[in-house]
Amino acid sequence: MTFGVVRILVINGPNLNTLGWRQPELYGHETLADVEAKCVAEGKQLGLEVECFQSNSEGAIVDRIQSARGVFDGIALNAGAYTHTSIAILDALLAVGTPAVEVHLSNVYQRESFRHRSYLSKAAIGVIAGFGSHSYVLALSALKQQLETASDAEVKKG
């Protein structure tokens, strides 16, 4: 973890660029730009520097996770449908070792059964689902708390 500014990377996966018009009854009317602005603003409130990234490509998400090593202190990841299919994203998270929170806009456990299985949870310190865009706010708060707790433990060991 870096000392000084705490940096969080927010990653959004496939189809999240369609927020605002894709199934608004499920995902709401906020656009991805709205969600990203909310993350940046909430990050400032929490004393975090937040950077956002979105891709529909599994490989681009893997590349972005790998490039976060040593640069970001935490990752909030909404991998969309890749949550339920991507061993490659799981492996990237495990390799990088950066604390990550799995994020979902909807409550995946109230949806189709295939959405109940997450490959990414194994690498996540926690999962937040079902609170719409507020799920990201909760993820940022959780990451900050986890990073502070880890930092306090290191100082005490010190």
C-alpha cells in the first residue's frame, strides 16, 4: 500500500457502458458517466483518488488489473457477465494481490441461477450487490476501511 494518497481503480465490464438505457427497470437510469462521477466524488469525500475504466473485452480487463499492481491500493470491480465466466479475470486478481471488492448493481441472487455463481469472489475481500450505483459507494468505503485496518496493523507490527 502506498503512503499518502490512496488510489482506487474502479473497473466496469461488458455492457456497463449501456447503463441508462439497458433494462432501466433493473439497472436504473443513471449512465456509466453518472456512476463514474459518483465514484470520483465519493472518493474525494473519503480522501481517495479514484480512477475509472470500462471495457467490453475480457483481455482488456485482465490487462488493466495487471497494470494496477503497485499503482493502485484497491480495486472495485463490476465485471458484469464475466463475473460468472472468467477464470482469466480471477487469475489476474489473484496474481496482482491488490485488495478487491466485487460490485453488482442488482441483487444477483434474485436473478437467473447462472448469476448466483461468481468466479471472482475467491479473489475479493467482499461482495456488494443490489444497491444500484450506491453499491460502488459502499465498495469504496469498504476498501478504505480495509486499507486503513491493514495499514494500522503494519504500523503496530513495525
